[in-house]
Amino acid sequence: MLSPIKVLVVDDSAFIRKTIMGLLNSEPGIHVVGEGVDGEDAVQKVKTLLPDIVTMDIEMPRMNGLEALKIIMRERPIPVIMVSSLTESGARETMMALEYGAIDYIPKNLSSNITNIVHIKNDLIEKVKVFGRKKFDARGIVKSVRAVPPLDYCPPSGKNKINIVIIGASTGGPKALQEIIPRLPKNFPCGVLIVQHMLPVFTSSFAERMKELSHIEVREAKDRDVVMPGLALVAPGGSHLRVRKWPNGEYRIKLSKEPPMLHMPSVDIAMESVAQAYSEHALGVIMTGMGQDGKEGMKAIKGVKGKTVAQDEASSVIFGMPKAAIESGCIDKIVALEKMAEEIIGML
């Protein structure tokens, strides 16, 4: 029988600590071994209590969550899930935490309605169960993130076969995408669509951070945006992104709230629209994440003779989404994250 997953809960709010501890302790196989009131407390208790995983607030007195996270990753790297406020400032800090080594985040709206609390409980428990038993790879932790040199791209003599690259990702995606988008050259000949499972306030901060690191233009998508070469559009949280071909030959973005789903944006919905609009001129990329979103979309792209690539298991934080697509038989190539940008350029 497996021993319980040991969790340390860190937050300066007694209410939030009690709520998270209650949610976790209600689940068989999870045991909260302690609580911390600030970053200093967290650093010390990680050493003494030896938890398997930590949930940690960002804004705390004495030492905040970001500083504590950096020390934990340096001294005793273990999975850390950040508890993030739903503000622009909280979103920016969460993006920084993911760069510093945090494995994921949950939103800090535990005092809202019962539907949200149930969803957060299920999300938190699933992440604790997955990451609490998964071997933590500290090699991916960065000390600082800066722009990397782009890969070379020499335009072919004829036309490119691929006109659009669509990338779908979930858990582990923000960090993984930093290994791909910043390596695309300024003369990248295709439009890029990024569908990352993320809450509305977070996608804007994520797009801004990617823009800072990249050589191509990156921004959050708006309704009726034109898809253009050298422009990466990030699907906004809380909306589905679709592509439509207009009578004048332009490809434009259509954002909508329908149908309501657990994952908004949905990778499947975006990829299915890309398959319909671009047919064999589309390249679909499915990356790290829980669940199966993207499997049907990748099948749709493959079904119109487009190209398909999946991230491999070894480099995926969670292999759920790539695995589902691979097992459906619709993937042309399985590629390690560090080779993904090179592979994308090579398939154009």
C-alpha cells in the first residue's frame, strides 16, 4: 500500500490555510503534515517536515512566496503549487513563479461560491496526487530567464507547405512554451496560435512575458484579429478561439463563450477550426498537460493531411494530452521539448 502524500500548506491567511488543509485532508491518500505562515516558515519546514509537495501563497510578510520558492528550489527542490490571487499583479507573479520552478498554480478564490470551491478542490487534489508521487526533475529550474538566440530559417525557393502552426498545452505548458516561441526567428513565415489552458487574467500576463522573450510578435488574441506570419496569438482565458477564412482571403480570429466547457479555451475547438480553414497547410503541436483535450483536434488536422507533432513523455510535465493523441494514431512525430522548435521549423 502506498504511503500518504505529505503536503505542507503555506499562507499568511489562517482562513486560506484552514480551507486548503480541510480540502486536502478530506481525500484518502493525502496527509497535511504541517502549515506555514510565511516564506521563512516555509523554507524551514520543508527541511524539517520533508513534505512531498508544498502549496504556497505568493504575497506574505517577512519573506514572500517567490523568495521562498527560489530558496527551496536551490536547497531542496520539490514540487510547489502556488496559490495565486486573481489580479494582474498576481498573474505576473505567478508567471515568475513558474519560471523559478513552481510546478503549477491554483486560483485564490476559495471564499467564493460553492461551485468554484468544488472545482478548485478537484483541481488541487488532482495536482497534488499527480505531482506528489511524480519524480521531480530539478534540471528544468532556471536561475533567470532571458531572450535566447533564434534558430536560423532559410526560406525555400517555392511556397511553404505549412501556413499556420497551432500549439495546444495545459499543465507545464507556460514553461515548455518558453523553450519554443523565443527560438522562432523574426522571419518566421507562418502565423502561430497558442491555446494554453489558463484563467482569463493569466493569459494576458503570459502573452506579455512571452513577447519580452521572443523575436516574433506575441500578444493575446482579440476578436477579428488577422492571422499573419511572424505573429503569435495567445487564446484568451475564458473564451474559445476559432479561425475563419474571409472572402478576401484573410484568416481571422473568432472568439466566443460557446459552448461552455471545463477548458476555455479548448484545444480541440481551436484545432478543429484550423483544420477546416487551412486543411493540409496546418501544423498541429500537442504538448504537456492533463486529460485528453487536443486529441480530437489533432485527429482533425491529420484527417485533412496536415502535419502533427507531439511532445515526448520524458520532457512532459504531464504526459496526458500528448499520450492521448499518440494513442489515437494521428501523430506524425514524437519530439523532445528541446528539439521541438527545430522540428517545427524543419516541417514548414
